[in-house]
Amino acid sequence: RFGDARQLIVENLVIGVFLLGVSALLVAITASHGASRRLGAGAAAGIGSFLPLLTLTMVTSQFGLASGRDAALSNWGILAAILGAIAIGTVAALLVPAPAPGYPAPPVPADTARLPHDDGSPLEWTASVVPTRGVMIGIIALLAPVTVLSVWMATSGMWVMLVVSLAVLLLVVAINFFHVRIDSEGLTARSMVSVPTFRVPLAEVVRADVREVRPFAEFGGWGYRTNGRETGIVTRTGPGVVVERSTGGAFVVTVDGAEEAARTLNTLAARRNHGPR
């Protein structure tokens, strides 16, 4: 159907207020974490700019038309709005100052779990973080309607929806599938699509412990999450490595072999002050 300018303004105002709330929430819960702060600002700016760009694209295409029936959605216009929002979000993230280096962590407490014997040889621990079968089923259930709708709209000429579907898929992979490495540099969690990458430098490691993590109860969901106090990659309920940082807060990763990971990281951190033991 067709609407007048007043309807356009009211609808965009309602949706805009909602998106403004989402953006504010993203900034608020990521404000205390370095890498998360950049992601939060970038996501907030991208979400906030997409609706105005999309509206501008749709409205300008109707200028000069005698009837609304002659209006048509432009694939290139929608794609331009998507890419424009991504560009604005990227610039916003880059404008956020890089986090200041944390204070060197104090000596690792004596009660932390460590490897039985440390002879000073290089240590490295690696693992992959993936969702459980139940979470995967949930992800597929959510992506399936998006994929079906995108294919249906593509057959009707809206091929840009296939781009949207691919972008959603990449986003899901980016925040749920990671490679984790612990070595002399500290802890590194790199997405399987390379972006984002999170690091906890060894100099900032206060201690590493193992805790039973409940993603939904503690973080409100699965994947890359933050609750304002802790941030990390939580893809399942179960044991997770909790790394306390000298900058404040903690980084949490749910992964197989969490106990060995914590022991390895504590052993490496202990070398800062005492050398191999």
C-alpha cells in the first residue's frame, strides 16, 4: 500500500527510538572493556545509520513520480545503505581510542593451579571453540527462515537479499566459532573468519581459574558476549577458563580442556616474576 509523509516520519521515529535504545545499550555494556568498547561503538553507529540511509535511498527513488505504483526498490540502493552503515560503523570503531596498556599484574597467587613441573620449555595450548549441538540447532532454526525469505525475494528480483543472508551467516560464524591459543604472549582468541580477534597479554594476567559457566543466565546468550563485568566467548554451559585481568574484569572462554588451559596460563604468568620452577 501507499502512505503519506506523516506516516513515513512516524514509523521511522518509532523504529529509530528502538534502535537508539539498542545502540545505547551496546555502548553501555561494552564501555568498560577495551576491544569490546570499539565493537560496541562500531555496532551502535552502524545500526543507528542503516535506517536513515535506507530511508533516504527509498525516498529519493520516488522523487518526480506521478504515482507511487511507479516506485521500485533498488538493489543497488539497498546495497549502498548496507555498505554505508558498515563503513560508518567501521570509522566509529576506529575513532574510539585504543585501550591504554594495563598495569603489570602482581605475582600469580600461590594457590593457583599450575602445571606439575615447569622446566622452562616453551609452552603452547590450543583449542577450538564451537557451539554445542543444541545451540547449533537453534542457530539453524533462526537462519533457515532468513535464508528461505532471501532466496524467495531473490527470485523476485531482489538479489540484494542474498547479500544480506550471507552477511548474517558470516556474523554468526564470527561470534560463535573461534581458535584459542595460549602461549608466551598470553591468551589469543581469533574468530574462524579472522575478525574479531581478542587478546589478553600475559603481562595483564592476574590469575586463571576454571568455573562452571551458564551463558544465558550470566551473559544473556551464546557466542561473543559481555555483561559489563566480564567479556568473552561463551558457546555452551560447562567449564570455562576465567582470566582475571589487571585492567579490571575478566575474560571468559568455554572450551574443552579448560583446566589444562588455566594451568598453562598460570604457569606462563608465574614465569614473569620467578622464572621456570
